[in-house]
Amino acid sequence: LATAAANYPGDVRRICERALGEWKFEPIRKTWQDRLTAPGVRHRDRVLALRGLGLSGDPTPVPQLLEIAHGVLQPAELRLEAALAAGRLKPEGLVADAQKLVDQKQGVSLVNRLAAARLLAAHKQSEAHALLLKLAVDPEPAVAADALERLNDIDCNLVLPLAEQAMQNADHLVRRQGMRSYTTLPTPERMGPVSRLLDDLVPKIGRAHV
């Protein structure tokens, strides 16, 4: 698979490198790290490298990933992938970095806040949860949905205080995360709000949780 990934760009490389990341295939990690800074590398291949490193379980590249996540001149997709990879590889100690992104005056504020949420993807500290809860009520639905998803991934109990409000949001991704919390932790009282989304205008919301 590593040979195929090296020789065949495009979909073959994407599929092979995803598998190699999930299998924690160590020999390819240097290739991924080198790809982040080497000249002439295609944007899509840098994205694949970031995703592979995020799956590797090896925290060695975290400083490099943080540099990309904070780099306001970097393409938005690379910043967000780098933030998510760093958050997966270092499940603690990134609250200050996330807060710095939220407070950042340079760059695109939306991207900064999305990157902040992704840095905390696996954090179990109360400080991280507090920041994610603030982002979960962000007026921008993309930020709110992303923060709610991170909280649900960590512990659906964290979303319970916001779930019913989220299920009334105009954005279907926010509604989906609110519903996810209630259906993961069902009680008779929670089934009323859930039932109202079973015929949601976005059909996959109802189907996903039945």
C-alpha cells in the first residue's frame, strides 16, 4: 500500500494513506512530515499528510502542526486539518493555543474559531470543555456545529444543557448534534424534542438517529 501511495496520486493515494494512518504504519510518517514543507507539493497531498499524521498516534509532529494551525497566511483547509490532527495527537495542554486562536485579530475570524474547536478535539479537561461550550453557541453555525461535535465525541453529557436549543437551530448540522446528545442518552422527557426532528426537512437527521 505504501508503494502504491507513492506511485499513484489521486484516489489511490488517498485510500492507501488513510489505511496506513489507521494502521499506524510508522515508515510513512517521515514522508508525511516532509510533505508539509517540501516545495512543489500539491495542496491535496499536504491535506493527506496532515490527515495521516493525525491518525498515526505519534505526537512528534505536534509543534509543526500547531505552527500551521496558527499560520494566518496558510490555506484555511490546511489550518483546520492541522488543528484537528494536533488535537487528536495531544489530548491535553492545547487550551492556551485554542484561546489564542479565538482571540486572534489577524486572519479570518471564522477559520480561527473553527481551528480552536478542532484543537480541543480529544481534551478531557474542564477548561477545554468550557471553551468548547462557548464556541457551541457561536452565532456562526459552522463553528457551533463543529464545537458541539467535538463535545459529543468527548462526552454527550456535555451537550445536554445545549441540546434542546441546538435542535431548534436553523442549521441542520447544529440540529443534528443536539439530537445526537439526546438519542445517545435517552430519557422519556428527551424523546419529545427528538420526535419533532424525525420528519426534519433534512431527511438524514431523522434517519441517522432512529
